[in-house]
Amino acid sequence: MSTALESIKKEAEVFVTKYNDALKAENMRGMSAAEADLLKIEEKYADTSMGEVFARCRAAADPMKAAVIQYDYFILSHKLVKQNGIPLKIELDDTRTKQIDLVKFGKYCGISPVWAYRVEKFNQLMALRAAKELKISDEEVKRIVNSFYMDELAKKIEMGGTPTSNNQICKQLQMVIDGFLFEDDGNGSNVYKVNSHDVAYLTMCYTRRGKQALTVAVAKNAFLHRLVMDVAHRLATGKVYGLQYQQIREKPVVAPQKPAEAPAEPADDPSPVAPEAAPEAAQEA
């Protein structure tokens, strides 16, 4: 962590203390004011962290490649700590990260944004592919073509027709990657080659269930930029994709309790007990 970020974190700690003091005093207004100020400090931290990473990547021999490999930067946030559902305090968390906005970084470096427009064109083609797979009417497809949100410059880019196979998606995705991450393999081609795993990742992440019944929502341009960044990061670093799923939660192991021992019976008294005198003998005495 740089000196600048450490200084900003100390500013944030002041408002964390103010919030926690207000929480103990049940001062809702004080809590709200402290958190509002804290959010501003967290935004300042993120901007500073991003600026430092941008400057470091821009100084590299290949700025875009450096940003792709870097991938993200640290941000500052806070979380509420509870015990049995009761809020106790808030704590700072400086371990979270945020993905680099490659479009913003390109503007920062003065790099041509043509590749970004190509992403938007690719997005429209992917959306039309989804429409065809859902057997949407030709009339609706025409409406998608005419109303799809994209820059005017993106509309002029030629990337081929609507992809009807994974191979076609692979070729179009390769065109996008070539626009900002390219190293000649000696034959005029890119050493960073998109494969079927990249296509699978992209298509799996591209859609989700729509808000209306029986609809599918496709990615917006900004989200597709993030997916393209993911693919580029894998290509540049050699990492592999993974899968997240709901796992079985292991129940806590409770040590078996030993049964309570019964109290020990009192030991027999070994001393002899004198027999009681017979009634007759007592009368004679």
C-alpha cells in the first residue's frame, strides 16, 4: 500500500470511529452522517488506487498488455459486524479489488478506441444469435437490429454476420482481442489465440434470466467489456477458468458427551455394631 493510500485509510478510520460511537449512543443521525463521509473517503481511495495502477501500466512497454495482466486494483470498503443479529460496529476492509475499466484506461493512455467499438458490434451480433436460438420472430429481430444501443461508429464496423456456431464466435472474439492485445507469432497472426474454452466462458456468462416471464437478458456493452477483459487476462497469464456452485455445508462436529457418573454408594462401616439388647434381658436388668 502506497503512502497516499495509507493516509486516506487513516482518514477513513476517523469516520469509522464516529460511526461506531454514534451506534453505541443509538444516534441514527450521527451514524448516517459518518457513513456518508466514509463513502466519500472510500471513493477517494478507489480513485487514487486506480490512478496509481493506471500510471504504472502506462509506463510499461505495452500499456494495454500491462493493464490486462494487472487486471484489477485495491479498493476500500466497510462492513457491518453483527452478533446474534445485533449490529456491533463497522470495520474497514482494504482487501477487496475492482476490475480495471479497459476502455477508461485506453482513453487515459490516448489509445485508439476502435477495439471498444468492435466490442459493441460484437455485442449486437451475440444478441441476435440469442434471438435466433430462442426462435424470436423475424419482425422482432429487425427491431433488435434497429434499436440496439451502440455508438454510431460501432455500427460502421464490419465483423461478419450473426454467429451461428461456436467457431464463428471464436473468430469474432479473436478480432476483438486482436484490437488491443496483439503480438506477432512470426506469421502475421496473434500469439494470443482464443479457443473453445474462451467461447464457452463468454457464452455462459453472456445471458441471464430476464425480469419478465419467458425472457432472456443479454449483456450490456459495459458488462461485455468486462467479459472480454476476462478472456484477455486468461490469454496473457495462462490461467484457467473455474466453476462456482452451491456446496454441501459440513455440519460442525460435536464431541460426544460422556454420560454423567452415578454418585458412589457409601462404603460399609467395618466397625462392629453392638446388637440391641433383648427386651427380656433389659427387664431383668
